[in-house]
Amino acid sequence: MSTTEIERQWTTRLRHRVAAKLPPEKLLPDTQPTYVSSWIYVFGVTTLAALVVVIATGCLLAIRGPQWWHESDIGHFVNSLHLWSVEIFFFAMVIHLWGKFFMAAWRGGRALTWMTGVVTFVVSILTAFTGYVSQTNFDSQWISTQAKDGINATGGGAFFNVLNLGQMLMWHIVLLPIGAVALTVLHVLLVRVKGVVPPFASTNEVES
């Protein structure tokens, strides 16, 4: 195969495009601008770390099943880790979201980065909700019966039945986590491509 034929292949063209958009020094940078040392950036990393714990503990709970997390001491512990990592995840994500809102993080062609973060937040809320109704206890029973009327009023109950434990469990452990993780990966890659949004210029800098 000639060099010209190799260059015309879709895999070659895709590799060149990816390498141009995301070279290794952007994908895994050695340094960051000085303004990244601000505490507001810590909450984005905290969100990612909490997500890793959420996925890891969720896998353990899925492997052993509801009986284990209701009756075993270790199961109780892992279930608690899962719950508190979710709490930290949302706490850090909300601060990260509001911090980026007030920093106008969509500046400099970063609108898609901002939108993927917002959509990830919405998908995470749905993931948490389906988790609460999948606990197989009185809490989940009460939450699902209270939520069903509101969801049915929107017409969504025809597709999203919160009283169907099997459906809610599958949404919680398969579909929504896949969406949340995929969006998170896309969000991080966009940050790498566009870079971290710089702070607003000071008044003196603007006047000069």
C-alpha cells in the first residue's frame, strides 16, 4: 500500500485530527498556569475523585446484591461509602458549577465544555434519584410513591416507572452511569483541548 493510500484511510485521517486537537502535551500536561492554583479548581478534581469511589463501591454493591448490603456489616460499610461519596460528589460538583458560572467559564470558545458539565450534572441527579428508589427499603418505597404522581403528570410515567424496581435498578447501574461517565470524559477532554478558562482581566489591565 502506497503512502498516499495510507493517508487517505479514515483511521489515518482520524488519528491526524485527534493528534492535532489533542497532542500529548495537552492530554497529559506537565504544568498549568499559575491561576490554576486557586482553591476553586480543587472542587473539579474532588468531583472526579468522588465519582471514582462512587463507581467502585457501586460495582461492589452490584456484585454482592441487596441482601448483602442490608444484612452484612461489611455491606453496610460499603453502602455507606457509596452514599457519602455521592454526597461529596454533589457537594463538590455544585461548588465547581457555581464557581465556573461566576467565572464565565464559557468564554474563549468553551461553550461546549460548559454545556457538557451542565448536562452531566442533570444526568447525575437522575442517577442519584434512581439510586434512592433502588434501595429496596421503606425509604425507597416512600420516595418512589411520592415521585410517581409528579412524573406521571408530565407524561414521563409511560417510559419511566419509578415503582418498577427492576427498571429503576437497571437505569441506575447501567444506562445513567454510562451517560455520566461518558459525559465526564468528554468534559475533561474538552478542558484539555481548550485549556482552563483564565480569570477576568483586572480593571487596570482593561484600561491599559
